[in-house]
Amino acid sequence: MTDTVASTAFWTDTVASTAPCMPLGRANRGFCGRINAIHVGEDMHGLAAPEIESRLIELGFVEGAEIKVLHEGPIGRDPIAVRINGTTIALRRREAMAILVTSSN
């Protein structure tokens, strides 16, 4: 199974089993919601998937946390600034694609 097919299958299974969710990397400014899961694809940006997942968790991106997209960069809407548990963090959209969220709007 290719990485793309595996990723699509994961998101499809997640969507089917819970409320509608999407990757945080697709959210627009003003989005408010909760984190459902973190799913990092294979070796993202030269780092192993477990390393990226560990770094996101250490920053507070954990299941159930409330999240809000505060700002988008001027070029390509990248990076984004998000508020999670009272802390503002900047992320590249490609890293935010590993964070699956549901909207509370």
C-alpha cells in the first residue's frame, strides 16, 4: 500500500468512526476545535515519524485539547499561529497536516 493510499485510508477510517475531522493544515484563520489524533506519515522532513509525533505532543498537541487558528502567514498562508491550552505556537502547514481536528464552530 502506498503512503498516499495508507494516509487516505487512515483519514477515511477516522472520519467514519468519529465526528467529521480534517487535518489542521487545511483549517482557515478563525477555526476553533479539538484535536482528535496525531497521525504522522513516513519520515516527514528528514525526521522519523515517531520523532515528529513526540515533538508535537511535547508542545501540547494532545487528543482532546482545544485549538484555535489565530493567524496565517502572508505567502501561501504559511506558517499558521495556533493557540492551544493558552499557548501560541507557530507551525508550518505541512506539520499541521499530521494533526486531525474537529470543528466546534
